[in-house]
Amino acid sequence: MKSVTHRTKRRLRIPATGLAVLALVLGITGAESTHASPVDRSCPTAEIFATDNTAIITDPDDPRLRTRLTRFDHEVRAIIRAHGARPAASTLLDGVFWSEAGQQATYERSREFDVNRVGRDGLHHIAGVIAKEYDQEAVLTFRCLPRTSPETDAVEIEVPGVRASRLSEALVADPEAREKLGGGSVTLDGRLVLVAEIADLPLARQFTVSLGADWNEAQVHYGDREFVS
């Protein structure tokens, strides 16, 4: 995937960008001061953020952004099953990311796949297969873990009440968010999805609030993220 939230394929292609997919977090010390509402216990074992897109899209009205990635959805689910894991829900995302080289916002349609019955190595392998199959420089994965786990290095933030157009405007106007967060994704029903390093949670919270979202409605999942090529 090029984006998401977050910093996937486009993050690697263009320095200082970040989908994707989605990325954000808080350190162990002083965590309560920036913590949102309690973690949602329905967090899946793992998530994969991916796309079949290989183009750099700079026009938010580009017709390629209206695809529902239906065939891609079926194909990725088949890949997940074929490698011993269990696919669950799949969510369509509108990604907005910053191109440092082009000095402009870029856009991408992608999907987030919930994956159960999978471990770290299995998740890495599945993401690698997807990256190779769809010619992606990297695919973003996120494993849900306890906040205190030694493997926890990132957070996934989800909060309702955000439009992709507003995310684009805010990203263009905020140099620090562009550099450290790179961008994010929005579901079709207006739920922001950000995956970030744990140290960037305070910035992510500030950026989220600047979008007009209510931080008290945010859900924060802790875990381990990886960009798999």
C-alpha cells in the first residue's frame, strides 16, 4: 500500500511522507495526560492496510478514487486464507498523504483488512505476498498488543466526524503534521484512521482536534506496526 494511513508505499517512495495509512502514540511516561477513551476490546489480532494502486494521484476528483476495490478485497481475503490466517472485516478507505517531492497532497483508495489467527511471522509473510502480488513498495501491518508489551511501538487512532477534504486542508496547512504523520485515511462514513509512532501521540491528538473531531470519542489501539516490502 502506498499510504494510510498512514506511511506505506508512498511514504517510502517520497522522503518525509507518511495512510498511511495511516501512524501516532504516547510514551509510557505521562501516558494518561494524552490518553483518549478506553481501548476498544474488539481490536482484531492484526490489520493489513493495502491497495492495488501504483499511481500517484494529486487530483481529489480523479475517477480512480471512486473504486470500491471489490475484486481486490476478494483476492486479498483469498491470500490471507491461503496462508493459514482468517480474514474478518474489510474497510474501504480514502487516504490523504503529503508528497514532499511534489509539495502537495496526494490521494489513494485502499482497504484495511482485519486478520485473526495470525502471529507476527505469519502476518509479515502475508503482507509480503500482497506487496509482491500488487507491485507495492510496502504494505502496512498493525498487530494489536497491550500497551505495556515490549513489542508495542505504535498506536492506531480512530475517531468519527472527519471528512477527507478537511484532512487534506489540514495536512497542507500543518508542516509538522506533514513531516511526522505524513497523512491519514478516512472511512466512507467519516471515521479518521491514523497509525503513528508512540512518541507522536501528542501531535496526533492536536492534529485530530484541529480537524474538528472530538478527542473524547477517539479510540486508541496500541500495538506493533511494520512496513513490509
